[in-house]
Amino acid sequence: MVNMGMQLSNDNSQKIGGAQHDSSAKTSGNAFYQVHWYKYPVIYWLQLMQSAACMATDNFDVAYLTELDPFWDDDEMSFILNPEAILFGHPITQLSCITEAMATTTGRVLPFDALFWCLGSQGSVYPLTGNSAYSHTGPQVGTLMLERFNFKMHRQGVVWETRGEDGAVCYQWPEPILPKSRYRYQLSAPIGDAAHCYPYGTTSSLWEQGKDNPTTGGNFGFVNWRKRNCVFL
């Protein structure tokens, strides 16, 4: 639990998360990561806005632990949550992600919500598990897991959408497709980067130098920011 400064004990440390490399392979190794999702309404705590309609007034909570989710480490079982992966997880379909990856590389362009199966320079949304077929760097895979897990939270109805028009602007509703353009991420641990906040899909090459501390075992913490439409009262 990186952002809380804690570490969970496990009889098999390789199952906690990290990359696995084959010295004889010519490509980067695969990786598996667990994810811990916290509710952290910091703007509400600091009273930066006074409008109750604009605030998420939840308390701090450990909202989700993937160690307790049987879908998170099983690509085949996760197909129940994302049957569309048979279409959008195909290599040919993934070619369309090149457009978004090129546009969002520098973080100056928001990701394309229409290409919901793409995560820009990070890779593919699918499968909705902690498995990654490649692991170029720890920060890159950590960012991929953040964005992919957020999609999973939307798909399962844990996180709701906050964009509305007219009378619906003050309400939330389920949205099974991740609205990527409404989110930003910020590295918080092990070496925080408080000066920068990036849109989804932005390449980690812009900020990952010096952020991968070998003593932390490939564990990373992020703050996930969401834009919320509301009426300021």
C-alpha cells in the first residue's frame, strides 16, 4: 500500500507486482501488478470550494483491493466483464491506437474518448487484469495499471460519470466506458512529482527519469484527478 507507507506481507513476493524478465528474450518481459484504490477527497478536506453541489464529500476509504478480486489475475475469467475484448483486443484493431498514442504523447492533447479501447502511449485497455504482455519500465506499467483499473471501476459501476447538461449537471450516473479525457494522473510515490499532472495516454518518458527506485520493488503510487461538471452555488 504505497501511498499509505505500508507493505502487505505475502508468502510469494512475485505475486505482489512487478516485471518478470527472460534473459534470453529479445523483447521486454511481462508484468503483473496488484492495485489498491483509495477514496481521497483532498479538495473537500482542504475546503478549497464551498459549493456542496460541486464536492465529493466521501471520507477516506480503501475502496478496492485487487488481491480479493478473482477476475484481476485471470485474463479468461475477466472476459465476463469485457466481452468486447474479442474485437478491440485484436492486434489489427489495436493499430487504430497509434493515432491516439502519437497525439497524446506530449500531454498537450486530450485522449480520444471514441477510441475507448486505447490508452495512448501506455498500451491497450484489454484485458482488464493486472497482466501486461510487456514491461518497458516500471513507471510505464504502473501508469497503464492505473488507467486500466479506472476503466474496470467504471465497468463494474464503482465509479460513476459526472458530466451532464442542464438538469443532469449536478448528478452522477453509471458509465461503463471510461471517459479518458476527464482524468489526469500524478505520481505520488515512491518519488513524488507534485509539479506535474498529465492527461491519460501521456507517455511516461516525459517524467519517469529518476522515479523508478529499485529499493521499492517496482511499487508506484498515483493521485488520480477527475474533472466534475457542476453548478457552483
